[in-house]
Amino acid sequence: MASSSPDSSSPVNPYAAAGVDTAAGDLAVELMKSAVRRTHGPEVLGGVGGFAGLFDVSAFKSYERPLLATSTDGVGTKVAIAQAIDKHDTIGLDLVGMVVDDIVVVGAQPLFMTDYIACGKVFPQRIADIVRGIAQGAAETGTALVGGETAEHPGLLGVNDYDVAGAATGIVEADRVLGAERVRDGDAVLALASSGLHSNGYSLVRHIVAGAGIQYGDRAPDLGSHGTTWGEALLEPTRLYTQPLLRLIAETGDAVHALSHVTGGGIAANLARVLPHGTWAEVDRSTWSPPPVFRVLADLGDLELQSTEGTWNLGVGFLAVVSAEKADAAASVLTAAGIATWQVGVVRGGARPDGDFEQGAKGVDGGAVRLVGAFGDNNGAN
């Protein structure tokens, strides 16, 4: 029989010995509590830490036919840059952008979301920073953060590795749902400026940066202020569009016919998803100039900007298909909300021009879209 050492009066926690620190998880929850609670209105029942979040929907009894809209997503390999420079307070904003801004595409008002963080080891302050970012984004989009989970996976993930994901739910009246069935021949296509790369195409970004021998701590004067590093510039948070778009819908009535979130696949593929089959649109590149981050990265990678159109948003984070007579008014509403907005094309029916068009992205048999012309040098659109 093995003898006990003199200082072994307390039994060893076998879970801790296996690499899982439940006490660290509890501390992380304590650190994030106040930020999460700030997203709660009277509709949220219970506190932080329950097995399930509760949301009172009795206020929606006035709906004739309420539809729930749901979305789930993550941030992708952008988290690798956050880990590289140990800056974690903006990744949560990216998560909200990827999840909640998908819900507004159908015209839905977000209600609540949950998050999931998987990590190799729980560092309480790091987890709290991530969740504070999520809570900030949730508050900015009018979404209650009603629950979440942090899971420690030693042996599966490295000590400093983590990934984040989330899911959200919204509500919309059935006869107010936006989409292809509302789009008409002659509708205007408006572009809403992005804040930068958002959360797509970071595998290409990281490949380019590594190939150029750049460290994330290196200064990047071409991407921001004099003291900006590459890591900081590449972590620029995703712009959140939900509240400005809901305001646009409320103020312009039936003028808004369809919305498209420009994420993976780029401008053409995502616009095609919300156009009716048999319609087409040409997006005029000359109406805007891609911001410096896209141009610098393309130059470093020895790439033509046009070759990245299926990977990066190139300065357009959202598209709105609106009635032609309300296009100027719609652009004014969004610009007043701080989002540069301009017209990039028109939806057409009937025979389309010869040439290659994007169609059928994500399995949607929608319209056909292509980008035409050359990008502007610098027209100040974004």
C-alpha cells in the first residue's frame, strides 16, 4: 500500500488533476455577471447561472401570426489573432454581428441569444473579456444575453486556445417578412459600408500575413493611426447593423424589400440569395473604393482585388434592396445612423447579359449577380 505524505490530508480533486478547473469557471461567471445583466430587460426571468434562460413573450400576443427567426454562427479563425496578441474584448462584438445581424435579414427584431466558449484552459479574466464583448454587442442590437456555457477541453485544445459560437432568436410578423418574394424589377440595390474585414476570410488574411513575415505586434501605419499594430488593425470589430436596419424598416414602411448580410461568399453570392429566380443585378464596383486593409493585404499577397471578392466583403457589409422611389430616403436614414450608404445597382428581370454570374449560393435557387467595372480610387463612400 502506498503511504500518504504528511501534507495530503485533503483529497485531490480528480477532475482538477485531469486539467479541468471548475473554480476558475465559477470565477469567470462572477466577473461577467454585471455585463450580462445589463442586457436584461423585464422580459428576462431568473438570473445568471441557470440551466436555461427564460424570456417572457406575452408582449407578443398582439401579433397576428408571429414567426420566430433563429441563427447560429461563430467568429472563425479571427480568434487566432486575438489569442496571438492577448486581446479578447472585441471578439464578442464579432460574434453578435455574425449571429444577430443574420436575423434582421428577414426583418426580425432580435429577442435573446446564448453563447458557447470552448477553451483549453479557463482563464477567468479572458473569458470575462470575451463575454463582456458579447454583452456589449447584445446591448447595442437590443438583444438579451440569457445564457451561455464555458467548456474546458484540456488535451483537445491548447492551453491558450479557444473558440466561440452563439445562437439567437428573433420575432417578425408573418406578413412583414423580408425576402425575394418582395423584390421587384427596378428595385435599387444599396450598399452599407463595412467597418473592415468583419469576421470572414481570416484564413486568407493569416496566410498572407505569415507569408509576408509580419508579426501581429508590428506597427501598421497604413492600416490606422501611427501606433496601430497589425493585430489591432485586424481585430477591428464587425459593424452591427441591426438597430439601424430596424429603424430603416420602421421609417420607410414597405420600401425595404430584401436585405443581405455580406459574410462568407462575398457580395455577389450573398445578394443572389435574396433575389427571385429569374432576376439579375450588376453591382458597379466604381461606386466605391475598398478600404486600405483590403488593398494592403491584396498587395502583400500579390492578389488582384477582384480575386478576393468571394472571400472578403471589400467594404460592403450589408446590402438593402429597396423600391427605387425610396432609395434616396433609405440611404439618408442609414447615413444619419452613421453607416455610409450608396446605390450600387438595380434589380432587373428578363434576359440577362452574357457573362458569368453568381447563382445558387448556399443551395438557394435565387437570382444572378455579378460585379462589373473597376473599383473607384477613393470616392469617400466608406
